[in-house]
Amino acid sequence: MLYKIIFRPLSILLGSERAGKLALSSLSLLDRGPVGRSILRLRYGLPSLKKSGRKLSTELFGLHFPNPVGIAAGMDRSGKYCGCLSDLGFGFVEVGSITADPEKGFDRPRISRMNKSRAIIHRCGAPNPGVMKVIENLQESRRRGSIVALNLTASPGSTKDSQIIDDYRRSFSMSYDFADIFVINISAPNSNGVLTVQDSASLAEIVDPLLDLRACYGVYKPILIKVASDIPLAQIDPIIDWCRISGVDGIIAGNSPKARPALQPTTRKSQRISGRSLSGQPVFESSLALVKHIREYTDGRFPIIGCGGIMSPAQARAMLLAGASLIQLYTGLVYEGPSLLRRILNHLVK
């Protein structure tokens, strides 16, 4: 209720992006002291999480997840807030997308809410402080025992294959010791040229060097591939085949699609960033269908993280029943606030 009374109206006054940063900064400020941390835990249901912990804990990729609900990339692009998000009770936090060098992103406005459709359209361009600053932030903010995934993508300015490959390689090698999971984002619809790697041949050029680098480290860490929710099924099957043969550990299905249905009402702001990617309620069915397809195609033998349009406890459960081992929230948090996690976990326990 507090979130809906204060922060949702602020998003109208300040804009979605600034209001989101204010909400995260407020959570981080509360989370710095024992009193504020206790308030967050009591307000957003960690006592109920303790009761459900044994029922909802999950072992995957050799890691112990306290529950299957995580934060998708895009919420924390700098690594500053993974600590407070973990304290809210999320089973894992995906930070990013991260590029090797700092990126300012595209000009504003680059995010617009479509309230009647319960959706967000965005054209961000991977704004982030660069991998070295993210590492520094993670060292300060991360909680002991929390699970952090780093979402890696190429710079929007990298259009040549050699540049794209080098972006991923540098980010991966520099951050290997500071995350538990690595997500190779080959579907970022805001990045020039990156969409062209959504086939198995181009994918191998990017991921094979990372798999070779991983073999040089003393600790094995899972590498996942993130694909768009509207990728054609005929295109996803060869990618899955290659992933399973090459040693990729799992797949996130899926990222924001580039194609999107007509949303109403159309505002001047949405027209300025139209034609870009979509998240929220309208993408749920396509994400769910993709998860079901991957599960059936692999006989349930390839780990899936379901992401895209999960806005309610019922949709979270449907995604898990479709074949996802873990799920992620993003737009649902924007519209419902942190209490959505508590509602989902209580629903899953029942």
C-alpha cells in the first residue's frame, strides 16, 4: 500500500526512470541500518519467508536458492542495490545489463508506462557504469550468502563482430570472481547489431571464448543464455541444441521482445520511444509458451528461468508449472511494489 500511495504517483510526476531510482535509493537508505532493515523485513514479509523457506528452497546449477523468485536485469544496472533487494527476500538478483566500458544509454525519454495495458516500453541502450564500477559496487552492497547473476551484453556502439566478441570477453574475465552466475544477453533489443547473434553459429563465436576462459578458473560458475520471448521456435531449437552440446548451463526465457502489439492509450512520450521493446502483462503468454516449448523439446533436462510479464501469484505459479525452475520479476514490481514477492511466495506455499 505504501508503494502504491507514494511511489506510483511519483512515477507520473518524475517519470518512470527517475521514480524507479528514487524507490531503489529509498530502499537502500532504509537497508543501511539495523532499524531500517528490520522495518523492511517486517513490512515486506520476511517472517512468512522463513516459514516457507524449506518448502520453496531450490538447488540449481550447484547453488542453493532460498526461493525460486528473483529480480530480472534492468532493475539494478549498477550493482548498488543487490544487497537491499536480497534483504527484501528475493532468491537471487540479476544485475545489468553490464558492458565492458561505461554507457550513458540513449537520450530520455527512454521508458514509458502504459498503465491500462500494465506494460512498459523502453529504449534504454544499456546504461551502466561499466564492469569495473559494478564490481566495486557489488563488493560494498552484496550480502553474505546472496546469489548474484551478472547480465553481460555488448556496447550499443559495437557493430562489428570482433567488437561484440571482445566486449563480452572483457566483461566476463574481469567480473568472474564477483558473481555466482553469468547471463549472456544475446537478445538485447536496444543494442545495435546484437540481435543478429540469435542463431547458433553466431552464438558460438561469442560464447565459446567464455567457456574456454571458464575452464581456466578454479571455480566453476554457470553460464546462461538469455533469448527474447518472441524468438521463433524454429530458431530456438538449434540454439538449445548448441547450448547443451557446448556446456552452457541453462537459458532465460525470455527477454523483452522487439515486436509489440498496439497498446492503448498511445501518449506523446510513448510515440517518441515507439518501435522499441516491451515488458509487462502483454508478453506473458509468449514467455509462457517459450518456456513450455523448451521444456518439451528437452524433456525437462535443460534448466529454464522463466521471465516476462509475471504480474501476479497465479502467473508465477503457471510459469513454474510450465517448466521453469526459477522465475524473475521486473514490470510486476514496478506496478505492484515489493509486496508482490510476499504474495507470490505465500501463494506457492499454499
